[in-house]
Amino acid sequence: MDEPNHNETEIPLTIQEAHVPVEASQQQRPHESNRGAVSLFMRDLLFSAVFVMVFMSLYQPVVVEGTSMLPRLENDDRLFINKFIYRFEDIHRGDVVVFRYPPDPSKSYIKRVIALPGDKLWIDQGQVFVNGKPIRESYVPPQYRDFKSYPEITLPAHEYFVLGDHRNIASDSRDFGPVGRSFIYGKAVLIYWPARDAGVVH
């Protein structure tokens, strides 16, 4: 905003300009007030609409169906997935991703990335090994662990090994194999409903 120019050539208000008659002032103020309120409302409405459009272009609401990602994700949880994040950064081990189910791409699954392209993986009675080292999985409580094994594989380029956190019941890469990069279309970022579960997805 420009600052007022206080110089010697400024002409002061005359007494008549400074003291507007009460009747005139009362007649103008309601119109000016209404115009100001409408202007502020339209500005806020436009800002809100732009914000929603930008947000929804980046994030997609989804509903969790099933319990394979317990304890963090429960059946019927509502969450936002980021649809564009993997255009700008790599998929990381530990990310919770949404992907098209390889045997039937019309369906979508949500699982956790355990191993990346080029990693050597095997599972020995429930303990996951990646590149020869056992990995700690604090997101899998003892009651959700199992004792299944999986033979050693080296993941091909552009393929990811994904597992459900509820290992006892999850259908995951142990059943349908690694997931191709082209099938992965989002990262789970935030649970928004129900309120008791609201928060960032880890």
C-alpha cells in the first residue's frame, strides 16, 4: 500500500469537508458497510474455492476396507492419499501406499513397502530380512505377527515388495508377488475420520 504523501504542497481539508452533516453520513454508511461486507464475503468465498480445488487436485479421499493394516488403519477409516508425491520423490521403505491390485487392477489395495527395487529379501518364520539384515517392524504388534516364511528373491527394477501390518490375515506380496511401480498411485498421509483415529499415517 502506498504511503500518504505528507509534503508542503498538501492541501488540508476544509472545515466543510471535515464535518460532514450527520444526515448525509447516516445515509451513506449503510451502503458502504453492505458493499464492504459483500466484498469481504466474496473474497473469502473465492479463496476457499481455490484452496479446495488445489487441495483436491493433490489429495484424494479414500475409505479403508478390511483389517490388513491394523492397528494403524481400521476398517472404514477415511484418509487422504497424496496422488502426486511420487512424481517428485522416490518411494521409500516403510511408506504406506495405495496401488491397483495386480491380479485385478479394478481393485485397490493399501499396504506398507518393505523392500525396494534391487533389494534382496526373504522371510524366515515371520522375521523379514532385507539385504541380509533383519528389519525391525515396530508397526507390527506381537499379536499380529505370524510364522510364515518366504524364499529369497532379488526384486527386479521398478518392483516393490509390500506387506500388510496385520501379518496373520493380510493378503500381500507373499501371495501375489511384488508390485510394479506403474500400479502404485498414491501415498497414505492423513486419517481424517473417525476423529479418534485422526492423524498422520506412519
